[in-house]
Amino acid sequence: MIRNIIFDWSGTLADDLTPVLAATNHVFGLHGKPHFTRETFREKFYLPYQGFYREHFPEVPIGDLEKVFLQKFRQEHHSVSLLLGAKEILEYCQAHQLPTFLLSTVHTDDFAHQAKRLQVQHLFRKTYTSIIDKREAIHAVLEEHHLRPDETLFVGDMEHDIETAHHGNIRSCAVLTGYDSLKKLQRALPDHVSADLFGVIEILRRHSAPEKTPPIPTVGALIVGPDKKLLMVHTVKWSGLWGIPGGKIKGGESSEDALRREILEETKLTLTDIQFALAQDCIRSKEFYKPAHFVLLNYLATTSHSTVTLNAEADEYRWCTLEECYQLPLNTPTRILLDWYKNRTHATR
């Protein structure tokens, strides 16, 4: 369940891209550098912004650049507005008693001015502004308010926001209303992606109520090849981690039939010597790309073929020794299965 929400400000709740771009181009113009278009700025700008400015102005003190930027930006204060759905989602959180926090790089004085004018300052339990690197602040926010990471969602519009959520081991939602493009945001592997804040409200509706859907039974196999190596596959669904092939059991299908079908669909391999290994609970794993409750039925099997043809479920595979498997960034269920296999192998020697 989602019980707490942390929002970014710029590009997430407030539309300030136009004045930020104007102020940035003012700084660049004063130093004889070309201006950004809106599209190139969204592609090139990143947080923490000190790194962005050092990249372009390594010889100029950050304080001098900030002073010029803020002076120009504050001339355009009147153009900052709330993004579509911002007032609605904050009021939704208040009505449903979902504590709401702000964690943003926006200057404290600028936020106070904007939030008062836009009449949203009262809708936050606490605000954290002028934060240079949100990754360094997220744990303090969680600890100060005793927020459980697995019940907390960070909503932001930039890679840095999603990275902050990962750093705090909390859930993340990327919105496409602000600074970063979908392509940039996807690189950070957010738990949710929403076109706008109304979409985030729908996510909250689904995940701030008790879970009503039953667990999903799945099958997967640790496959031993003809040279005794083990098949590992790389999948985006598991946050870019390595694991085993497998999938869901269909209605009316036995678990072994499902296993043979899924492995054939995902790898074109046929299995022999299928043995049940263990069952695992996988409840809303942070490593999986969306919240889900799986019952994982793990099997051990062999194959006489080493040529693998992947479908869209995975983008890379490797045949590895057990030791090589442990060197890969593995998802947790696969690591547990490998531990079982290692203990079994030692016990049969």
C-alpha cells in the first residue's frame, strides 16, 4: 500500500520550465555560449545542477552563476503556474489522509513565493527545499517522519528523482510533464510512469487501498546445459537484473506444462529431467517493474541444446558456471534459487 507521498516541485507540480530556460539561456549568453532550445535543454540538463554548470563553466564559481540565474528567474516569477492536476492530487492526498511532503531543489524563497501565490502551501505536511542532491536527503526525510520505505512513493519528472527513490529504497513514479523525456526517465527504471498527475491519482487509488487481487502463480527453471553450465537471462522487467526464464501458469494448465511452454516461448529450448526445486513468495518486490504478488514455483531442468533464441521478455543470455552466475547482478529470487542449487550440489558430492 501507498501511505505517504513525496513530491518534487519544478516540472512535477509547478510548470516553471519556461522561466528556468530563459534564466539558463541568460547565463549562457553572458558567457558567450549558444542558447538552448526547449528540446535540447530537456535533453542536456540534469541534476544536481551544479554538475551541469561545472560541465559548461568549469572556470566560473557556482555562486556567481546562481546569482545571475536567480536574478533573471525572479523577473519571470509571475509565469510559474501549477501543472494540470497538481491542485487536484494534493487535495486528493489531503482528503484521503495521505501525508504529503516536498523534496526539491527549488530555492526556499522562490518556493514560498510561488506556493503562496498558487495557494498550495498548506497542502504539505513538511517541505524540504534548496536541496542540492536529493539522494543525500531522502533518508533523513524518511527517518524524521518514521515513513516506511515500502509504503512511500516519490513522484518526480527527472532521472534524479527516480534515482533518489532508488537510493531511499522507496517506490517511484515518473511524470512526463516536466524536464526529462520518457527516454531519459526510462533509463532510471521508475516503478510507475504517468503522462500527468491525474494518472498518478489513479495509481494512488489502486495502491492506497488493501490488496484485493490474489497472488499470481508462476513457474521458472534453472536450466543446466549440455556443458553443465547454467542459463541466465537479462530482463528489463526485473530492473535490468539477471535471472531465470519463466512466466505465468494459465488456467487449466499444470505447472510442468506451463514450464515447458514458457521456456519454449522464451528460449526455444526443450526441457528434460524436470525436478521441482522450491517455492518462493515474491510480494511487491522493488526489483520488479511494477507492484505484484507472485508465488514462484522454481524447477531444475536440463537441456541438450545450447543455442538460445530469446523472445521480447529478455534482451541477453549467458551460459555460466555457478561461480560466474554469482558475479552477475541477480534478482533476489534467482539468488535464492542458486543458493539452493549450490547446497544441493554440495550435498550430492
